[in-house]
Amino acid sequence: MSEYTIAVLLFCGAFILLMSGIPIWAGLVGISLLFMVIFSPHQFAALPVVLYGSMDNFALLAIPLFILLSAPIAASNASRDLYETLHKWLYKIPGGLGIANVIGCGIFAALCGSSPATAAAIGGIGIPEMRKKGYSPALAAGLIAHAGTLGILIPPSLTMILYGVATETSIGKCFIAGVLPGLLLILLSCMWIGLIVFYRKIKPGKRKGIYYIEDRGAVESFSWGEKCGSLIKVLPFVLIIIGIMGSLYGGWATPSEAAALGAVLSLVFVITIYRIYRPGQLWKIFIKSMNESTMILLIMASALLFAYVSSDLYATQAMGELILKAPIGKWGIIFLINILLLLLGCFIPPAAVILMVAPLLMPIINGLRFDSVWFSVIMTINLEIGLVTPPVGLNLYIVKSIAPDVPMSHVLLGAAPFLIIDVIVIVCVCVWPELAVWLPNKMIG
């Protein structure tokens, strides 16, 4: 049997197993062991060494530490305070309420690094508030579904850590690479909200339309004292983000060291500001962190086993050579890779896509002389789109649980303009790679 046939059977088998609904780690381990039994049974003796060696990596320590950083914040009312603070400062801007939700998701995403958690935390407050203020259910739900995806792009991001480990790329540079594209994504999203709100005030939409906005209630007003007072509970957590990014950019700390300090400060701030100090409360935070960490690391170990088997059977190399030989030029190949990532993101969670596909694609990216740090941004934005597209789009189901009366078709229509913005940012990063690589190239250390 040729290497190409083995490659097709291996990757198609993994895709079918993951689509069947079984746990990700079980699907990857199952298909890996099956192909080892059939094609290379002599490699079973090397399994313990492969698994131990793949997980014996200091960079992986950043995963449980960043999860520990986010768990206390998620257990407190930090998301509500963040949302209310932004609303008090932005309420006079057209679409200020929607813009506050987008920026709130961006900041909270930087604290927790998880898209579903961001959508749930900000959406649980923002969707009811936007609907109360006259935003259409479709616009409110679609906005949150999209803004929640910022959790895997804006650093620190767990998916960037997985990408860095899977492709042996600097995690710190991947973090910093997401800053400018993330800010561009937030800026374009805010501009769209401001334009649609301004347009609907000039030309009101029909009550049954998708993007209608009504003017309800009295105009709010907040004093400077209220605005500045609201910053007290928010600034400590913003300083954590600035400290992590500054230490990575300046070369003062590794991602694991920055995450460790951030986790300690996060716990201290939650204890002092929100009075979460009882043993029962802290126990829930630590158990939640441990559960999420072990789940991600188990998926990581199974994905690295899958990568080892595919490489041992020459499947990865065969697929890479086949793609590089395609007579469509390097940008044609990048276009096909984007389509592949979009399709995979619709069916498989981002972590699984990165761990399965990134090692396969890296020889192609290197062969085309593209920067692996640049590609981390391209891959992440593609997977963001997958979080808001059926059938697996996690953020869609998060939003649906918050607003169960909103039809899924309306949520998709509300998110559609933001998905176009995602595609625009991908194009911008392809046309101007400096958006992704300029800051990482300026890093110290």
C-alpha cells in the first residue's frame, strides 16, 4: 500500500472518529493504535518513550498555569464589573453598548484565553442588556457569538500554546503575533456596530427585521466620579494582562513564568476585591482548573501520539509533498489551506484541529518559505470562524443557552457580518504579514 493511500485512510479515519462524538483523545488514540497494529506493530515498544518524551516539555506548564489564572476571575463578578465599566465610558458613542460588549469580550478573553468562557461570561450580562436597550435579538446574539471568539486570538491564548508546542514555534512570539490582528478585529467589529446603529437611527428598521434597533427608555448619564470609581475593580486585572504581555515582549520571562505570576496575582485580587476566600470557594476554583488542565493535556498527548504514528508511516511527509507539487503557486496553496481549516473548524474543536493538522502543515509552510509565527495567526482566525459556524460551533450553543428564544438561523444571520470581518482580517494578514510578525520580530530574547 502506498504512502498516499495510508495518509488518506489515516486522516479520513481520524476525521470520522472525531465526528462520531466520542472523546477527542479516544478517537486519536484509537486510530493511532489501529494503524500501528496493521502497519508497524514493532513500534509498540516505543510507545512509553514517545508519550513521555512528547509531554516532557517545560512549555506545557503554561497550560495549567494560564487556566489557573482564569479560573478565579471566572468564579468572581469580574466580567460584570468589566462590562459595566466599559458601558459607563462608552455610552455616548453610537452603538456604545454593543462596542462595550466587543471590547469587554476582548479584555476578558485576554484574561481567560477561552472563547466559550468569554461568550458565556460577557454574553450572560450583555445579551439581556442589549435586548432591553432595543438591539434586535439576532444582532445581540450574533455580536456575542463572534466577540467570544477573540479568546483564542488575543493573548494569552491556550490554542497558541498548543500551536507552539505542536510546531516547535516560540509561544511568546505566537502570543505577541496575535496582538495587532486582534486589535484590528476589535476595531473593525466596533466600526460595524457603530455604523449599523447610526444607520438605524437615521432609517429605522422593521420590528421583525434582523438588525433593527429601537430607542427605548431615558438617556443614561454617568458622572466622572461614577466612571472613575468603576475602574477600581477592573484595573488590577488589566494590569495582569499588561504585565504578561510586557514581560514576554521585553524578554523578562517565559510564558510559563509569566503565567505563574499572573495566576498568583489573579488569586490575590479575587480574594481581596471579591472576598472569595472561603475554603469551599477556593476548592471549586482549583478543581475546575485541574479538570480543564488534565482534559487539554490528555488531548495533547493523544494528538502527539497521532502525529508520531502519521510521521512514522510517512503519511505526513507524503501529504506535504503532494500539496507542494500542486501547480497553483504558493498563494494558491495558502488559499486551499485556509479552506481546509475553515471546513475542519466547522466540525472539530480548535484544540483538536491544531494538534492534528499543524504538524502536517508545518513542512508545507516552511517549504513555501512562510513564517510559522505568521501562520499561527492565519490558523487561529480560521478556527475562530469555526466557533461560530454549525454544526459544532461552540459559541452558537453558548449564545443559544443564554437566549433560548432566539432561533439559530437568526443567530447565524446576526454573526454573518462579523464572519466577513474575520475573512477581511485574514486577507489583511496575508497581504501585510507585518501585522502579525512586526511585533514578534521586535521582541527581546
